[in-house]
Amino acid sequence: VFGFTSLAGAAQPNSPPVQALSLTQRILKPSFSQWPVIRGFSVLQDTPLPTKSSSVISTMNDLKEARGIPKAQLENARMSFQAFAKYYAEMISHPAIYRAMQDPKITANGAPIPSVDEIARDLSRFILEPSPTSKVTPENLDYIRELGNALDAALKPLIETHPERIVRMNALRLLSVVAVSGAHAHYHTITGLLTNANTPTELKYGALQAAANLLSAYDPNEYRIRIHSHGNNEVAQLVQAIQACITNPKLLMPGLAGGQIKDAPPEQLAVIAFVRRQAVKALGQVRFVMLPAGEEKSIYPAFTLAQVCVSDPVLIPAPGAAECAEAVIGITNMAPSWYGNPVKDFNGDAAVEAVTSGLITFAGKRSDPTDRSLPWRSYGARISTGLRAWQPLFDPSFNPAKPNSFLASDVPAAVKDLITRSQTAIIAPMEKVGIGGQPDLSARVDIEGMKAFLRQLRTNPKREPLLFTNNPETALVIPDIK
């Protein structure tokens, strides 16, 4: 059931037929709540479900609400964190948990068995998520660090070595949930899963979900400058691992047919595209167009997303509508600054060209207002939000705690033009509905208008094709012009 080569064929890499996509989603969907019947489970003598210690939970609540953990109490706190993590690791790996997913009649002393989603929600109550709008402060860093250490130590062995593959997936689901804390321990574990060539495809997908959540966490010490929750090297290593998943499809499919992407059958290409979309979404959580990666070296996550937007031929299979939407949203999340200093060689006009190309690929099928291949209104709302939030990021002094306060004069004219055009040509028609909430069939996206705008950008005599003007490796290709 975990052999992805068994999927049905697909006409388009990002739009597999219902049968193929259904199986892929059942294997990979975030909730893991609908699994196909899996034979060959170990026949074990069931033991009672783990018991949650009320004293440990009480201590956890106290530690979560405390203003830091005094050094004298740190060792006792660690013991509580370890007991807490041990409970959830034992719970998620208990045979009754995954058997109940197949047979709801299974109970524990007559009581229903909790689902993986219920376990994840219960655990998430104790996870702090650092963001500019949260109440997480530097005083909470001890709690985040020590709880992260305990949970990572308890879940990592399950993910990497447990004999039951479903347990490995469920444990990774929990790691994805707790990664929103930005705990340092999770960086090494998640980066390792992504860089290991032998990590199965379904675990790569789960690791990419965890990576997205991890990168979404802020450093509570530095909300104003939007930096991530760990050191530059650790963040860069994780980002490079995600970039590699986008540009090297073999990393997403161990045992690729023939060993070469050109030899892969359509069903494998469909799975690669499905998982790669999550990689694009994860990379979109990076909050800067470039990141330092060691002495005098930088990496360019914005360029990787731009490659997706323009359907760079090096990406096989070609990016589809959903991938381009995620890439557009990701680029609009990235500030052309670092520690409050502008990235002087970032080319805003090239970024506009890439985003325009991505929007055209995204909205192409929506030229037919009856098309239901994507949740258009949902994507349109996310893109609209991203475009509005993009403008403030061009102000190096922007404070995310004050999202409406920024210097409009710092926003490139091309960015303002794109936002106005895309709102009229794409977003508004997608949002328009008739009586009963159904799509208004008279509201058609203006793809030709956006294509004309893209041609205008590409034929501009002053066009600079480099996204970063000092790096020739960041040139935007024009695939449709030979």
C-alpha cells in the first residue's frame, strides 16, 4: 500500500485523476484519519493504553504559565517534560491507536480509542507558538527548549526505527504539531529526515509539513526583524534541504523507476508533484529573500520559488497550478532585507515578473468558471492576503506587530501595479459568487490581460533578468520564448 508505483496513471503531474489522488491523499493527508486497510500488522498482546499522570499535567500547566524556569528547578522540570513526552510517544505507538483507525469497534475498557488527530490536539494545548501576535516572550524560552528536547527525544526513535510504518507516520504527525514552537532540537531531526536519501516518500511529505511549521516560528527575542527561531546555520541547512526537494525530484522518490526522472512513469510523476507542492509550501515559510549560509555564502529561497513560478525547465515534472499558487504566496512572505538592512541587489521588477508568471499558471484553468480542479476562492483569498502583506516588507524598518505602518515610498512601482492588476483580473472574479454562493459564471479571470502585462515586463528594453543582480545563477528563464 506504501508502494507509490501502484498509483493510477495521471495526465497532468499536478492534476492526477481522482483514483490516483485519492490514494495519495489517503497516504499523505495531514490528518492521517483515513488509511487504507494495511495487512501484516505485528500480532502483539495488547497492553492497556498509557495513563496520563494528573500530577505531570498539573506541573506542565504551571511550567507553561510560569515566567521562566529557575535554574534550581530545571532538573525537576526536565523530569516532568520527559514523563510528559513519554506518555505521548507510548500513546501514539500503541497498537490500539492504529487498529482503531481501521475498526472503530475497538475500545479501551468500553471507552472509544482516541484518534491521532485527537491526540495531536491534546498535545498542542501545551505547545507555545512564538509570533508577533502571541504572548510568548523570552521568559518562555526555557519551556520551549526543554519541552522540545523531551518530545524530540521521545518521537525521533519512533519516526526513524519503529517496525510499523503507520506508527512512524503518526509519530511524525505529532512532531509536525509540536514543531510550531520552533524548538532547536527539531531542526536537526527534520533536516536529517529530508536529507536522508532513504527516507520513504510518505515520511518526506510529513517532514516537509514539520519543516513548514518549524520555519513559521519566530525568535521571541527578535519579533521586529522577523528572524527564525534558531541560528543562521541551522536555518540555512533546513532551507537548503527543502530547496533540494524542489529541484531534485529523486530525493522525493527513493527507488525512482530507472533511477532517472525522465524514465519515471506518470503515476510516479504525480506523486512527486504532490509531495513537491508541500516542499514549495514549506519554503514559502522563509521570511527573507536570501539567507546567510556560512562565511561569505548566501542561499536564495526566493529564487527557488521564482523557478516554480516561471516553470523553469529544470523542474520535472512541470509545476502546476497549486504549486505556482504556493510559490506566489511564499515570495510575498519574503522581505528583501536582513536584520533591518535592505538586500541591495534584490531586483523587485524580476520578482514581479516571476509572480505574474505564477499567477497566470495558477489561474489558467479558472478561465472556465465552472472548473472545480482547485479550491479557487480559498487560494484566491490567500494570494490576495499575501499580495497586500508583501508591500510593507519592502520597508526595512517594518515592524510586523504594526502591519499597517510602513513607508509606501519604499514599495517598487511594479509591485503596486501588479497588485492592482491581479486584484481586478484574477482575485475579484474568483471571489464573485451568485445567489446560493455558487461561482458567478459571468465572472471570468482575465488571463489574456495578465499575459499582456507579462509580455510588457519581459520585452522591456531595460529588463534585468537576474533576481539578484550580483548573482548570474539567479536569472529568470522565459520557457515559452525560444
